[in-house]
Amino acid sequence: MANLTLYNILISCFVALGSGSYGYGFAVFPTSTGQPGFYAYFNLDRDSPYTANILGAMNALFNLGLALGALAQGWLADRVGRKRAFMLASICTLVGAALVSGSVAIGMLIAVRLLHGFGLGMLVGLVPLYLAETAPARYRGLLLCINTSCISMGYFVCAWISVGTYFAVDQTLQWRMPLALACIGPLAMIIGLPFIPESPRYLALAGRKDEAWEVVRTIHRDSTDPEDDGARAEYTQIVRQTDYDKELGYGYVKMFTRPSWRRRTLLAMFLMFAVQSTGVLGITNFLILIFQNLGMKNAMPLVLYGVYATAGVLWVVIGMLICDRVGRRKLLLAGFIGQGLTLLVEALLQWKYLETTNRPGLSACIAFLFLYMLFFNMCTDGPSWAWMAEVFPTTARSRGIGLGLFAYFVGTITYTTPGALAFRNIKYNMYYLYFGLCMVSTVVIYFFIPETRHVPVEELGALFGDAVVVHLTPDGHHVIEDKGPTVETLEDVAPGSTATAEHI
């Protein structure tokens, strides 16, 4: 198996700026709407149904942009390459963020949120795509979970910036500055993208095999492997499997007409919609409102939101570190069961103590929201994104991620659009709905989601009935082909290889 190198970690952390931009961009609007200056500037009554509908429309259009952006990257990443797609997504995100921060009317703000969402949807789809295609199999879960760690970091940074701007004398500065700072992430990506390599699996898909070899050798250079045997074996597997899959054709239609791809597509779409069905964004998007309903006043809802985001970073990092050790499947089962039971207790606590002055009871309501976040960030968030990104072959990966995230953002629209009114009108009863959906999702995951840890992405097709052209040996230094009772070691095809075929 290829080793994890410092260079691999550094380029992974850089592209994950796209996920950080998404996390910040998603969180910045809920925190801005928690500022008194936002309502004063746009002349809105924060307690009126009209304002709740306006907030719902803004969230719906933003998430529509995210969904469309995710689908667009599925085509664009194969058309122009991962790096160029990153550049286009970063430019779109930067322009959208600038227009959002400069909005002078509520209509303008609603419209440009769509553009901002479109750019972020492309970015957040490209990050796991690139990470899955550059990570060694043994550490793929770790690197893929950098994606969700940076999403949580975006929430964390945004939350505490908003706490600081709450105390600004200028009320317009309270909500406009956090929005303007959303430009930093995509701008940094535009500056740094020329210095990272293209995905080797895209280069193989595009027929640029010499370039693919150079990237694989550079990313996985190992001082204990002076002949680059591990890199040669990985390159050989990538090229041969990609050439085989290309002959079968690819495209969005193929995702649903080829049985093994259809199964993966439907499972990925289900899993990502199920993540939203836990209520995570339906809750987080209106967390400040929930804290206000639980009796928190003045800046305290923003402070609690900041603590919530801070704890979220800690738990998602722990999840990142154990993802390859425990496995995706076990973590997902623990996460969905834990979230469901926590939400059931939350509903019962709010039924008992909401709209009372019982401080211990209201504090317990807040504590269980934090426990809910622990299960989501440590067990559900990272493993779900990792599983979605790694189960598709190179010819289908960008579109598979696009469809998975399309379902994810459709779920976001489903649960956040009515969220503001729902938490005002039916309050804790929403948690009963999320509890039931968590239990249903647990059953489906148990019976249909296979484990994927430590398996090279070219070999994961075997879990779904696809042919695997070559396999890596346990040490990752050779490739083998199963021919029934005998196993043949294949000749490496890397440029400059001196290996010859031999039987073992």
C-alpha cells in the first residue's frame, strides 16, 4: 500500500479550503440573521410570519444553487479537469460572496444567494472528489474526513466572528462584515490552485498517462521504496482499471442504466438524503432561534452557537482519526442510532420544559442538543461523505458525487425551507419526525451499505458486482490478476518500469 506523505497531506488540506468556504458560507447567513442590525437594515419584523417566509426563501434558493452546483461539477470535472473546475468554482463563489455582502435590498440578497450557493455547491463536490483520487487506500478515510473537518472549521470561524461583530457600534457592520469575509476562502484557492497537481485518476481518464505517472510518483514518494514499486503498482492499477471502465462508457444516463452503478448511485443518494433527515441542518440553521426559544437572551444565543461550533470541530476531528480504524459502516450505524435516541429525549424534555422558567430543565434541553451534535460530527458526517466519494469508479466518481450531493441539498431544502415556521409553530414535535427518520435510515444502512475501508478505490467495484481488472498485493508493491486457480503477477506499465511478468 502507498504511504501517506507530507505532500499528500498538504495538498489535501489546501483543496479542503473549498469545504471550509462552504462551511463558512453556509453558516454565515444564519449567524447574520441573528444580528439585530440585519432586521433594522432591511426593515423586517423578526417575529412576523412574513420574515420567517423571507428567511425560508433565502435558504431555499441558496440550497437550490448548491444542488445545481453539485450537479454541474459532476459534468465539469470530467470535461475540463479537477483543477480547472476548482478554479471556475472558486471564481463563481468569490463573485457570489461579494454580491451577497454588498446587497442593498432584500430582493437582491435573495437572488445573489443563488449564485453564491451555485459556486459553493461545485466547490464542496470537488473537494471529496480530489481527496478520494489522491489518497492512499489505508488512509483514505482520514484524508476524506479533512473535508468535513474543514466544513466544521468554517462553522467555527463564522460563529465566533459573528459573536464579535454583535458588539459593533455600527449595526450594519454587525451582519455585513461576516458576509464580506466569505470572500477570503475562494480568493485563497484562486491564488494557490496553480501550485497543486492535477488528479492522477483524471489524467488517466483523459489519456495523459505520462503526467498521471509523474503525479502518482510525486504524491506517494517513499524514502523506504527507492524503486517506487508502490507508486508503480498503484499507477498500473489506475490506468488498467480506468481503460477498462472507459470502454463501457460513462455519463449521467449511465449512472441509472448500468445496474452496478445504479445501485451505488441510489445508495449514495439515499445516504446523503438520510444525513439531512437526521435534522442536522434543519436544526443548525435555526439553532440561534432554538436557543432563543429556550430562554437565552441578548448575545447568549450567538455565544452558545459558537461553543456548539467549537465542540463540533473537536468531535469531527476525532471522527476523522478513527474513520479508517473503526470503519464507515460501524460509525454510520452508531451515528444514526445515537442521533435518533438523542432527538427523542430532546423532544420529551422540550415538551416538559419549553416555555417555562425551569432553568435546569432548559439547560438539559441545550445539553442534549450538544450530545446530538457529538453523534453527528463524530459518527455520521465524515463517514457518509467518505463512503459517497470512494465507491464510484473514476469514470463515474464526479457524477456520483454530484448526484449524492444533489440529494443532500434537496434534503436541505426539504427540512430547512419550512424550518423557521416549523420551530415557531410546532416546536419540539419536529424532533419526533427526525427520530423516526433516523431509525428508518439505520435499517437501510444495516442491510445495504457495505464496508469500504482500506480497499483501493479501483477494487471497490467488486462489492457491487463490477469486474476488477487487477488487484494490489497486500504490501501494495505489485499488481495481480485472478485467473481462477492461479494468480499471475502482471507487468507494471509505468514509464521507465523494468518489471517483467512472472507467475507465483
